[in-house]
Amino acid sequence: MLIGNLGKDAETRYTPSGTAVTNFTVATSRRWKDQQTGEWKEDTEWHDVVLWRSENLAQYLQKGKQVFVEGRLQTRSWEDQNGNKRYRTEVISENLILLRGGEGGGGGSSEEFSQNAPRRQPAAVAQGGRGSNGPESNGPEMDDQGITDDDVPF
């Protein structure tokens, strides 16, 4: 499961049999305070994502948009023109939620696009983030820090 921002617009291509495959990159970042220097540091990791049979979604997957991606890792290998063995690890998306409120959006809702049958969405993502569980909501209760009952491992 990843939450991050698209690094470029998604591209859709088609296999020889006509099946759509959409590729895009997602950047995830983490921040921490260096124990020795006391300075804040940030690390960004890039993930290649593959989305099958969803050609109509590419128009919504634009650079800067924030997404939640759920899937599995797959590593491919091949030999380049110099005979060197090359590897590429990709996230094969099984569930994708386009989040609003990231760099490229506004508001606090989300849209889910799933490869499989509907799944239970993570509360903080599916419910539009922190503070969206009002009296009319059927979602789990959320405390001041955005942690829900679903986040507790027991």
C-alpha cells in the first residue's frame, strides 16, 4: 500500500491482443529528525506502477495528483544490449484511489478504481482523511491525530 504523488502523467499502451496497460510513477516521502545533528531530513522513493485494463483512468492520473495504490510487487529481468542482466520492480495495482487534496486537487473526497471486487477501503483514505467522520458517517471513530480503531493491530 502506497500513498504518494504522481511524478508524471500516466501513459496507456496496448498489448498486441488489445489489452490496455497504464504506467505511471509515484513518489513517496518520509521525514525524520537526525538524532545527531537535530536537522530534519527527507527521503523520497520512486515507485513504478502498472495498472491493467483501465485505459479510461489515464486522463485522471496527472503529474502532482495524490493517489493511494494497493497491489503486489513484481520483478522482471532481461538482458540489455551489452549483455548485462537488468532488473525492474513494479507495483501491479489491484486497487487505486485518486485522492483529492493533494498537489493536483482540492477538497477532501476520493474516488476508488479497483481491478477486483470492491474491497474495504482504509478509513483515513476512503473517508476523505482526518475529521470526516461526523454523526452522519458510518466509518470508524477517529481521534485528534487521525488514528482510527482500524489502525490498532489488536
